[in-house]
Amino acid sequence: MTPARDLDLIFAALADPTRRAILSMLLEDDMAVTDVAAPFGISLAAISKHLATLAGAGLIRQERRGRIIWCKLDPEGMRAATVWMRGFGQLDPLDLDDFERFLAAELGDDEAGSAETPD
């Protein structure tokens, strides 16, 4: 897949509130499909479609263990979207040296004032 196609799939998957809720649940722990479905008032088939969309976007992985299908987050799945979004969040870097000088000057004035004793 191309990077643009990956982004399209990721953002399409994230566009649905049910899928975002599923991702939040899986952030806590791996879950069986039936456990993922439990809090939602929709059919198991509808949840399976949501999970297939998330898996197709690379956001989760599904694994069969016996008769149970387990779902888990794929930490690499968000990487492309994260890198892309960070490009829009670039801020000027904070000049920590300048900030440190400012704090030293401010704290130095307070310390000098508190060190003086009244006559």
C-alpha cells in the first residue's frame, strides 16, 4: 500500500465513534470479540465489521485462540498518521537557555530582596 492509502484507511477507521471507543477499550488490554461487543447496543456482526475495518487499517490485530478471536492494538498502526499529524503541529522550539536566564534573574531578585534585613 502507498503511504497516502494507509492514511486514508487509518483516518476512515478513526472517523467512526464506535471504532474509536473500541480502540480505547483495547488500549487497556487484549479482548475477545464478544467482550468488545458487550458494551455496545449493536449486533456481533456489526462489531465484527468495525473490527475488520480497524484491522484493515492496521490499527488492530486479530488472533484466533481455539474458538475465540482475540483483538489487540497494533502499536505500529498509528505511526503513519502520527508522523503526518506532527507535521502540522510544528511550533517554534522553546529557547530554554533564555527561559533559564529569565528565571535566574527573577529568582535572583527575590532572593536578594529576602536576604536583606530591615534596620
